[in-house]
Amino acid sequence: MNITLAGAAPPTEQIRDQLRGLIASGQLAADQRLPSVRQLAADLGVAPGTVAKAYRALEADGLLDTRIGAGTRVATTATTISRAVLDAAHRLNSASTEADLDLDEAIRVLRAIWRD
């Protein structure tokens, strides 16, 4: 599991969003155990409360399950995104990088063309 903190977004949001992405992409599998709050906080150089808040948000979203004695795991009901969508996201990332767009700019473009 590779989480990096960079940019202007608060660390809790970055942790939450990156874990959500790892789950959606299948890089974190259903029922896979996550590091303890203290361990991940130490690894990232943040306060344990920061990681705990991200874990709680993902638990509220149904992506994580926390059980005393069993730790925090990816929920067995967590679903992954289809391969076609992941491939398209990778292509968007590559094209954005080549065009020297940052993440926020790429998201703005995606939102502008998004259809409900």
C-alpha cells in the first residue's frame, strides 16, 4: 500500500481519497487488513487522529470495517471499478501529464464534460 501526502488538501482527505482509490482499483482487496491507525500515522508522519478520521469516513462510506481485535479491513462489500474505467483513468493521467496539467486541472476538465 503506497500513500503519499502532497499538495494543498488536508492530510485526512488525501489519506481517505487515496485509500478509496486503492480499494476501487482493486489494489486493496476485500477483507484485506490495513495498517493500524498508529502504524499508518507513523509511516506518514501525521497524528493518529488524522488517520483515524480518514478510517472513520471510509467506514461510514461502507468501504472499511473495524472490529476490536481484528483491526481495520477492507469491507467485503467494497466494489472495484471496471477495467475499462480504470484504463480510461490511466489514459487521462498520461494525457494530462503530457499536457502539463495538474490533478485539479484534469478534474475540472472531467467535470466539465461529465454527463449525469
